Amino acid sequence: MKILCAVLSVLLIVALGYIFLQHRDAPEKIVLLDVERIIAQSAPGKAGREHLSIIDQRFQQGMEDLHRSYQNAPEEEQQRVFNNAEETLFRQFSVEERSVSDSLKKIIYEEAEKWRKAHNVGAILPAQLALVNSDKGLDCTDEILAAVDQRKITFAELPVLQINHSPAVAPYSPLTKKQTDEKTRAAGLDGPKSTDK
């Protein structure tokens, strides 16, 4: 058993040595990118936050309109409608956030990839993953931030809220019923005619 372990260890060392020799002439350079800084400081990042802020304001206005619309509805119906509206708006806002995030990530990725290829770099890692970094030469954030700032970000159209107002219960009147029946008969909509005589 000891001999088998020794043989496997030697084979592993030989394999690692061979891999090292293959790559010793061209070590892959790794640089860091502060993604959070790009999201916070770039023009597309700021535009994304502004877009989400407008959506949030519209949703808040929609909820206020809904509360006014249902202020005379029964308490039970109000709670049902308000809870449903809040859940719907929360889901929709999450979709909007994801859309903005995806658009921004796409721009950052494209610019980082262009930079990586132009500078013959093996990999760009998020700076947040680095435990320690004192070499400013390993940070490409400023250059990629400048490139991202030149990009225009597009969003889906702002969502439109439609408030379904509380159904008003019209008072019943025999006159209204009679007029409705007369209109139905005049239009020939009495219902099925019997052929039995």
C-alpha cells in the first residue's frame, strides 16, 4: 500500500511539473475590477438608479390612488385589494430591478472583455474577492469605468399602472329593470323561442 501511495505521489508531482513547464513562459496575468465602484459611479449605474427611482415613485402614486379609490369600500375588500396590489407591485419592482441589473452587468462585462483582450490579460476578477491587494497595477477599474461611462444604457419602457376602481353598486330600481327588459326585447334578445304550440 505504501508503494502504491509513493508511486501515485511521484506521478502527481511529474504531472504537475509537466503542466508548470508548459505554462512557465506565459503566465496568465490577473487583474482586479471594482464592480461596486463602477455600479455606483458610472453614468449607466446612475441612470439605472434614476430609472428605478421613477418606477418606485409611480408605484407609490398608484398605491395612493388605489387607497383613495377604495376608501369607501368595505374593510375586508380594501385589505384584499391592497395586499394583492402590494404583492403585485413588489414582484414587478423586482422584475424591473433585475432588468436594470442585467443591462448594467452586460455593459460592464462587454467593456471588461474588450479591455482584457486589448491588454492581453488572462482574467479579470472582482476586486471584492481579493483578500489583499497593494499593487495598483493590478487594478483596471479606472480604465473600465471610463469605457462604461461612454456607453448608453437602455431600459424597458416604464410600467403603466392601471387602477381598477371599486365597483359602485347602483341602487336597484324597477324602472331601470323595465327599461333594460324593453331594450333586450327590442333588440330581439328575448331568449330562445319555444316552437311548441
